[in-house]
Amino acid sequence: MKLWFIAKYFEVPQDSFFVTRHYFFSKYFARKGIDVTSISSASSITYKKVKGFAWVRNIDGFKYIVLKGPKIKMGANLKRIISWFVFEYMLLRAPRKLKLEKPDIILVSSLSLLSALTAIKFKKKYGAKFVFEVRDIWPMSLVELMNVSPQNPAVKFLAWVEKKAYENADYIVGTMPRLDLHVKEVIDKPFRFKHIGQGYDPEFMEKQKPLPEEIGQMMPKDKFIVGFAGGFNLAYKLEQFVEVAKILKDKGEDNIAIVMMGDGPEKEKIVKMAQKQKLDNIIFLPRVNKNQVVSFLQRCGVLVHTFRNKKIYKYGISPNKYIDYLYSARPIFISCSCDTDIVPEVGCGEMLPAERPDILAQKIIEYSRKPKEELDAMGRRGREYLEKNMNYDFLSDKYVEIFNELLNEKAD
């Protein structure tokens, strides 16, 4: 079985501090006997400039191709959008330039959404099956989270691309559990869907390293730490952490400190908000390598992830940071308007209403007074669920089932 795995933002541990799920799936696909060619772009915050048309290497049993592309910055910006079109131009030329063997399966993981159009073209040219993995719902994310008008020409174009992708995909995979409800709102035809969420690689997680000493020294001593680690992105309504810090300070809860680790387009704004209110109970740490994040999380009393109160989350959430949070074996609070989530189902934390810093602050106070043994037991439940149900070896089998189903149809 020959698989082309196309994902513009595909990063491997040999090159990047931010390793994406595509690497782990490719590694386990290769171990299961699949001939994998993974294709990505050098348009990344971490990759160096590519000389020539592309880098081509063999990594962990699969062929890894990085196509030349313009460097981009974090967050939404014009250069990022331009890089989408550059990637598709390079991708269309790649099979001939690199003399790639024709695929049996083409797996595209958004973003970029435009890669679905290229996959449709390849599907017709090579007689391959097309599997579309959706990790972010576009253009709905633009409308819901960035307040872009539904009548904006870019939104209308991306909505057309999304519809074409759903209509032409032989299988749709969503990292969020209820993506199929959204697909039904977009197309009026039968489709096949499977939920395959975020995963963890035991081999990678076992290589965790301690925090750099200078960062560890920035963490408060002898306090109950509320931790956040991840991207400072618009979707997460991170202003709530400043509001919670203010509530805790006003209540005299001096034994509690909020520590936020990471980087992103919203960080400067959040830091300035805290400074303006002269809050000394919220601390900001820089981003560290992915294999150092767990060391930070394990020092916390409780971990928090917040989302905006938006319709888009009714389809479920599947953030990358869940893996590190669950692996760290600490209780978790999720502030979100979604109806269901593994955290309350597993019993390793609680689901709280979105954009209610008053409720979040009260829960933090409640947990800060719980016995350590009770908090540890909650955290262990999350870690045990992760190890049993979310490892990439197990999740890759779900994909292999899809591939085999499609290839059996092709043979018939």
C-alpha cells in the first residue's frame, strides 16, 4: 500500500521543537508495512530555508519531503495565506520533479484547506482514494473566532473549498468527535466519517527532560500552582486568566499562583493586562521544547484550558495540549461550551462553563484545599486513560482500517 500523507504544517523531532501528529502517524504507518511518503512545507516558524525545490529524507521508516516555501510568523497574517498558495503550486509539481510513485491512498490533513483541491486532482489522475482529516473547521473558525464576515470573499472561497473537499473525500476523519454534524450542514449527500483524536507516542514521552534551571527558578515556591501550557491563541480567551488572578487576589488567596507557559500572537496583550492591574499572582514563562513541557505541568496543582463561548465548539474539541495535560497526571479544568469531553467522562477533572472566570476562580480555590492524595488520584485516572486509549499505535490502527476498507472497494 502506497500512501501520500500531505500536511503543510508537518514537523519532525529531528528538525523542530514542535512535533506534529503527522510525524507519529507516519512512523506507525511505516511500522505496519505501509509505504509512506509524507509531504510538507518549509513555511514554518521553525524550519530553515530550503535550498532548491525540496528536502527529501528517510526518517523513521518513511520518506519525508519538505517543499520550498516562504517563512511565516505565528498567527493569522497575509504571508501565511500566501504561503498556502505557494505550497499548492509546489505540491502540484512535486510528483514529476521528485519522481514519486503513484499512491493508492492520499491522506490530507488540514490546514491548509487548499490541499484538498490538490488531492482531488491527484485522486482523478492516479485513481487513488482520498481521505480528508479535519483538525480545524475552516472557514467557520474565521467567522466564529476572528469575527470575519460570512460575506467576505475569502470566507466564501474557503467555504466552497470545504464543500468540495467533503463531497469528493472517500472518507472524512475529524479530530473533534462531532465533526460529522458539521459536515451534514455543509453537504447533502452520504459520507463516511470516523473520529480519530489527538494521540501520544510512549517512545517520545519517555524522553521527557527537566525544565531549564533558569525557567524552573521563575516558578513560585510553596504555592498551589494553576498551570497553562500552549499557544497564546485567539481561540482560547486567555484574558480569563488575568480576570481569575484578580478575583483570587481580591479574595486574599495568596497561596495560589497562576503560571502560564508558551508563546503566541495574544501573549503580549495578556501580559500587558496583568501588568496594568499590577497582579503579582500571575507569572508568564517562555515556550520550551515539547519534551520539557511535562516537567512544568507536573509541578502544578491543577491544569486549565479555556475556550471562547462559540458555536464551533459544539462539535467537540481535541487540542494538542490534552496529551501533555493527561500525561502529567494532574487534575484538569476545561472551560468550554462543548457538550461532552473526555475529562469529566474519565473523572480526571471538570468541565466548566465558557467565559466564566468567577466559576473558574471558585473551582481553583476549592481544589487548592483538597487533599493531595485526592488530586493525585484524579490525575492518575487521566494518565491511565491516555495510555490505554490514545497512543498512536492504537490510533494508527483506526486509519489502517479505513485504508483497507477503501482499497478493498477499489479491488472489487
